[in-house]
Amino acid sequence: MLSDCLETFWPLCADRLVNKSEHQIRKWKNPRIAALNGFVGVVGNKPVTDLTRSDVLRYRQWWMNRVREGNVLAATVNKSIMHVSQILRIVGAAHEVPTDFVLLFSKIGLKEQGQSRPAFDAAYVQSTLLTGDALAGLNAEARLLIFAMADTGARESELIGLQPEDILLVDNIPHIWIRGRRNYTLKTITSERKIPLVGSSLHAFSQLPTGFSHYRNADTVSTTINKYLRENNLKPTENHSLYSLRHTFKDRLRDAGAPEEVIDELMGHRSRGPKYGRGHMLETKHEWLKKIAFSLLH
């Protein structure tokens, strides 16, 4: 039965959970649980072998109705469809189910448009978020996370996941080292990187030399900060969020004329061209970050 698929699916995907923390495992499992439950809710709890293209199209229509009503984004829908398809393909292959699940779920994704998070204007970050008392109502760690993100462009989870040995303040060039370890994995292989500390990020880690001790869950701090920004009218538009600081960081580097390869390295993105050598030295990245560093005017 469809409702039994996850019990088979988890052991088959155990390799994907190696070195993930308990929180990361929950974040990996929960969307798949929700996706399959939603699918079963639409098509019924039937044998996997009884699934038809009509079932899948009915599932797609159910999602389309929710998108039209403004209850969900197409990007979220496509992820759920992908999860259901993946579960059925892997479980089906393990049990030699003759159904072609790739064909069954082909071409049912919804068109995504205009759903990316906008960047904050750099002047707004400097004058409103980093200067004055706009963030005074936040607890110290949440406030310093904003400072850290502003001048590193790192993901919330990457900053929250730093250990004391990853924060090198006494080095010739103060920097953080974002890396995976036992029971903690990064989003991608290219996410591992060293980011020099300048401006607001250097201030943040000078205050938190051993890292974030209060928050060990990036979702919790993101929710706290985004709620605060919304309730205090600190979001220029409804689509702005804490993550927008990451886009601002990238825009500032481009405006300063930084090479795309340097930007990709600092963002933890895969470079578009072929990768040769060891990447850019810390000194090179430091020079570019000094050009865009925010100043602290308290």
C-alpha cells in the first residue's frame, strides 16, 4: 500500500543521512512524509501497482487549485511532486514493480515565476538594520546573526553550525571556516569554504568568538528574526526575509566588480566554468570583502 512506502524507503536511502545531525535528518524526512501523505490524501491508500496516470493528474490538479487560491507556491508544489516520484521510483525498483514511475510523473511540474527572494538595498542594510536601534528588540544572538550574514553572505544554517574551532579570529586574516563534520553535513560539496571577516561580520564574531550557543537550529532563529522584521516594519516588501541578506551580499560584490569565480567561492556556489587549481587565496577574498564591508556607526 502507498502508506507503507516510507517504511521501505528510509532504509534504502540510509546513505543519504550519513553524518547528518538529528535536526538535518528531520528536515530531510519531514517534507517527504508530508508529500506522501498529501498524495495518499488525494488518490487514496491503494496498492502501488494500481496507480495510474489519472491518479497523478488528479494530484497535480489538487495542487494547481491550491496555487490559484494563493495557499502555496509552485516551487513548493514541484518539490512535493519530486519527493513523491522519488519515493515511488526507489521503492518500486526495490520490489521490482513493473510500473514506469518516471513516465507516470513526467511533465506534471508547475511553472514557477517571480518567486525568488529579493535583495535588500545595501544602503537600507547600512542605515536601518546595522545602524541605530532598529534591532534592539531582538536577543543578542539573533541580532548578531544579522550582522554576521550581512558581511559574509553565508546561509543561516552555516553560521549557526560553526564550532569554536571554525572561528579563527587570531589568524593573520580573521575568518570563518564553513565545513562539514561528523553528524553535520553541508548543503553541497562547494559549500565548504573560508570567508574573511570584515565590518559587521568581524564585529559579530568578536562578540561570539565560540559561535552561537543559544541557537542550534537555523529554522528557529530564522522564524524569530523574520517575525521581528515583519512586526517592526523592517521588510521593504512582503517578499523580503533574513535570507535576502545573502542576495544583497552577492549584489554588492558584483557592483564592486568582483570576478564571478570569487563571488561563487564566497557564496559556496558551483562555478559555471571548469574548476582548476585550489581556488582563490584568503588574501584575495579579503581584499574584495574589504571593498564592500559595512561600517558600524553606533
